[in-house]
Amino acid sequence: MRRLLLSLVCASALTFAFAGSASAAIGSVANLRDAVSTVVSAEIHGLGSSACGKLYAPLTKTIHGRTCTQRWDARSKALLAAPDGLAHLLADYDAVPTAAVSIHGLYATIALPYALLGGESKWYWTDNCWMLMN
């Protein structure tokens, strides 16, 4: 009886440990909000390298001789030069803590006033962090 009880306790402990590590394997809403804040802050401050650190790998490649950092620096400059550009970025930054988030497995979206890329702010969980994918 003692062995049976010990076996059940060990099996339960392993089940809880596995369940805990499985849930930690997929990013949380807090992780997503942190990644989004990093990208928006990088755009506000013209820090393309910081934004590139949160991009899904295919978006970081060199295109037409311009590195990811060069492209994002130019993007930030253009956004900030546009009428209301800074206001839009600040609105996004301010919205991050309360914006609606939807996570489905390895994919997530966050509802910002001004979407980051392509009309939506879509993210992908990879390499233990959320990466902007479009």
C-alpha cells in the first residue's frame, strides 16, 4: 500500500511538472505586450535594431542591399515625419497594456489603434519569444 501511494504521489508530481512546462512553452499575454512595447518604442526612438530583434526571421533578411536595421530606421523616420505619425505611435504605445489580445497556439494578435504592419499586428511564438510576423 505504501508503494502504491508513493507511486501515485510521484506520478502526480510528474503530471503537474509536465503541465507546468507545457504551458510555459507558449508565450503569455504579458510576453506579447512586452514584445509589442519594444517594437513601438523602437519606432518612436528610431532604433531599428531593437525592432529587428522582435521580427520573425524572414522579415530580418537584407533586401535590395538594405539591412533590417536600415529598413526599420527608414520606416521610423518616415512614420515620425508623417502628419500625426508620432501621435499614432504614442497611441499604440499607450494602448499596449489594455489592448485586446487573442492567442491561438503559436499565433497571436493585438488590437492596436494603428496596426504595426499590413493592417494587423500578428505575432508568432518562436525561440521562446513573440516575433512580429506581418
